[in-house]
Amino acid sequence: MKKLLSIFCVLMVLFTACKDSDPPLADNLVSFQTDKQGFTADQATAEIKLVLSRNTDVAVPVTVTLQGSGVTYGTQFTTEPAAANNSLTVTIPAGSNSASIKVNKAANLFLNGTESITLKIASAGQPVVVGTTPQTQLSFSSIVSTGTQLTLDGGTGGASAINSVFVDLSANKQTSIAREDWDLGFYSGTDFRVILNNTLAASAVATTKTDINAVSAADVNLSNLEVGFGKGTFGIIDDINGDLTKTVIPAISVTDADNKVYIINRKGGSGTTLPAADLIKIRVLRSSNSGYTVQYAKINETTFQTLSIAKDSQYNFRYMSFAKGAVEVEPTKANWDIEWTYSIYTAGTVPYAFSDLVFVNHHGGVQTAEVLTSAVAYDAYAESNIATTIFTSNRNAISSNWRVTSGGTVGVKTDRFYVIKDASGNVYKMKFISFGPDGGTRGYPVLTYALVKKA
């Protein structure tokens, strides 16, 4: 008995010693996501984000002061949450690492372009400490960023993060959209094309029918819609390179009788499908105003809903959700450069659901190049290097090439970086710092970039 008691005491001492030697957690810092951003000409609301180093266990109030230059609160702009005496408080909820302040620009506002608001973190509730970017400036005109560091808000879900994130380098801006929030995209260019939601690994098959009410679960074999985990073919998903001539749903014909009913499994990737009753049937026609008319219903329903989608030349696509109707997804095509997301992709010869993919806004005119540090170091890359840089408009020029998760190595590839030429002609160099398993938080990759040449 004495021997057992002695062993127990030794174990308790060792356990206590280990606990005492554990390093304390670093301070949880709150900062503005960027130190500068701007309004685009067509933008009525700007979102300014406060971020923590890590998720908080308790709700954290953060007090922010406002100082306008050439604009006055309540006249030229307002905020959400509302401000009083040039101060507002926003709360970062427990379990989260961020909160946003919305700045609303007054309608029919005439400005000379020099107006701005400076926001400064005055205080933060315990146990949070004010971080390294305690101040940001919101310009009432577009900016051309000289570069910054961004932590992308992929949201919860880890390797299967719930958001797609669109990044506009010149504006220091990111836009996070839940992947679940949309089902179909409608091309705003000259052709009439409809895309599936590859970020949900959606799949589709054609029927021989044009009467949507005549289609039921009897018209599909569920196994024909399975994709991922070694199942499925590239013929039931949209082209992973973004080639609009290779969409599952062909170009929408001006002749209604040529437009068949399609059956869609809106969410796949794991080699299974949703229950048959939750499959969606759709038929898309051209509308009289050079847009689209969508007929849609659950597969066994005998009545359908109709939605009209107009083309808009400011956007690559306009979007719809089967649950919500028309929805906003990607920003205007001139206002994003890359998209970070989870999506159906490829593993050799089969479709495969992939994390941390980076796609280029190839429809919007963005180009990129991969540069190996053996040729030129990131810090050394300058305007003189642009002439010998070979740019491509390939949507997948970055894809997953920036990180590695196999062969015993997990982390960002440090032997390369990317040069991005936006649609305006601004040239940036960009590299990733972390993406989760390498010391960061999965779903919240960190990147840094710098302006090489202003357009």
C-alpha cells in the first residue's frame, strides 16, 4: 500500500510540474484587419473588421473612436453599431475571433475625394489587449493599396471552412460568402451559361424531358450523381478550370424546346448524395430581356417556382439560391482578384474535394505568375522584374500549389510566391504565411502582399 501511495505521489508531482512548466498563452490581441481601405464609386456601405489573434471564450466589448475629415457623422455617414460623441462599442461574441463595423455613406453624396474617417481602438474588454494595428483609415474614394497582411475569414469548419473569400488587393478588402448561400450562377457575358456551385461539389444530370412537372425521382439513378471519394466523373460537374464551354448545363438555347430539365444534387464531394426527396430539378430559359428565367422545384413536386435573373455587365455572374432566390455572392468583377475556397477539384483522373484552393478572377481580366525564390527572392522582386515575368490568365495558376499537406510535411511552400496583375494594371507580389496546420488556424489563412507597380 505504501508503495502504491509513493507511486501516486510521484505521479502527482510530475503532473503538477508539467502543468507549471506549460508556457502561458500569448496575449489575445485585437486589431483592425487593415490600416487603410476605401469606398468604391458604386459602394454604399463599407465593412471594417476587428480581428483577434484567436477565438475568445467570452464576449469582448471593443470601444472605437471616430474622427471625420471633411465628413460629419449623421450627415455624410452613419455607422452600425451607432456612434455617440464620436465613439461606438462593438462586441466580439464568445467563440468568435472577429466583429464588424459598418459605415454607411449617405445617398447622393457629392465629395471631392479627399474625405476620410479615422477609426481608433480606444479600449478592449478583458482578457483582450490592443494589438499592432490599433487604427485604420477609411477613405471616401477608391485606394490603391501599397500592401498589407490579411487573415482571410474562411469561417468555421477547419479544412472544410464554410466560407469562400474574395480578395481585392488594391482595396485591402476581403469579402466572405458562405458556400451554402448559393446554388446556380448565371453568366453576364455575351453567352448564356449557367454554373453549378463547385464549392459545394454540386453535380447534375440531364433528363430527356422539357416539362419540369413531369420529372420525378424515377428519372434519376442516385449513383449517377455521386462525386468524390473515388466516385463520379468530370461530366457531372462543371469544368474545374472555369471553362464556360464545358459546363454540365449547355448554353441556354434561344429555342425553348432545346432546353431540357436537369436534376441537381446541390451538395456532394463525399461519394454520396442528398436524399432523393431533396434533389432539385431545374429548367433554364432565356428571358425576353436578354437574361434568364429559371424554373425550379424539389424533384417530386408537381408545381414549380420561377425566378428571373437579369445580366449585369458589372459582374461575372449573378446568383440564385434554391432556398432564398436571387442572392449576392462575388463582388463586381473589377473589385476582386483571387478567391480562396474549398471546392471540387481533381486528384489525377477523378474529381476530389479540395481545401485551400486559390482561384484567379480570370473572367475579370486578372493575371498571375508563380515565381520561384531560386530565381528571385520575394523581398528582392521589383518593378524591373515584371518584364521577364510570364503572366497567365489561367484560373488555376495558384490553386493548391502554395501549400503542401503530404509526405510528412504540412505548411506553406516557402520556395515560391505569386505576382498578380489586377484588371486595372496594378502589379502586386503576394505570398502566404500560414494556413492552419503550420501554426495558424485552419480556415483562416494568412497572406501578405506589396505593391510592385501602380497602374
